[in-house]
Amino acid sequence: MKKWLVPLAIVAILILLGSSSYNSMITTRNATEKQWANVESAYQRRADLIPNLVNTVKGYADFEKETLEGVIKARAEATKTTIDPSNITPDQIAKFQEAQQGLSGALSRLLVTVERYPELKANQGFLDLQSQLEGTENRISVERNRFNDAATLYKDLIQSFPKNIMASLFGFEAMPLFQAAEGSDKAPEVKFD
């Protein structure tokens, strides 16, 4: 047996294992980035529903103008905050989440205000939009959880030995996860006047 054949076989095996590891990291990263796009799509669906909701509510002449303006402003802020999925950082996630929470808060204030308008609450168009909005909020939650699952799978892949060596050589970095909003661990205070 030729002496050069064994080292050549070892090198060939290392190249095959290395390319397989590299390809699995690329595939998993791409799946995580795709899942991020699904998160953004769910948030965009919510943003797309808001103009219809505002227009429906606006039809009630004495409805609080300040509340509607707050929703419109929060929507504008939320839709201008975007993230490049190939370079997600914890700071970007936090800013994105903050903008989306601002919109969620404005929508909550709008829906609480609607309680004072029984004729609006009985409007079928408003009820349909409210139902779609609730469904969209559920989709957002599901997509965020799926993103966290995909990002965790990717992180596990690039941090496990021996793939962590290749990951650091080629610059694969873990993606941050969505975290619970600050203060969400405390129940809201309810006061009846």
C-alpha cells in the first residue's frame, strides 16, 4: 500500500466532513432568516389592517381624535423599524420590539376607547376588523415563537463541537431571541372609578 494514500484519504474525509458541516450551518441560518421574514410578514399584516380600522372608527364624529392620531403615529414608527435578517443584533431586536409595543399600546387604547361607543361596537365592519386583528396578534405570537425555535436550533448547531470551530472560522454568529417585554412579568393594575 502506498504511504501517500492514507494521508490523502484523511484529507478527503476532513474535506467532506467540513463541507457537510458548512452546508448544514448555511441551511439552518437561511431557515432562521426565512422565519424572521415570517415574523415581519405577520407584523406587516397588522400594520395593513390599521388604516381600515382607523377609517371605520373615524366615521363616528365624536370619537377621540387624539387616540386615532396616536395609532397612526405608532403605526408609522413601527413600519419604519426594519431589520436585515443576515445581521440581526440584540439591539436591533430590542428597537424593533419597542416600536411594535408602541403600536400594540396605541391599539389597546383605541379598543378601550371603543367601549364607550356601543353603536361602533355593533358595527359589523368594525367587528370583522377587530376579529382579524386578534387573529393577527395570535399569528405574530406564533411566528415569534417559531423564530426563537429556529434561532435556538441554529445557535445549538454553531456552538456544538466540532462545528463551533468551523463556525468561528467562517463568521457564523448566533441570532438573538425575542424576549418578553420589560414589565410583562407584573399583572396590570386595574382600577374602577
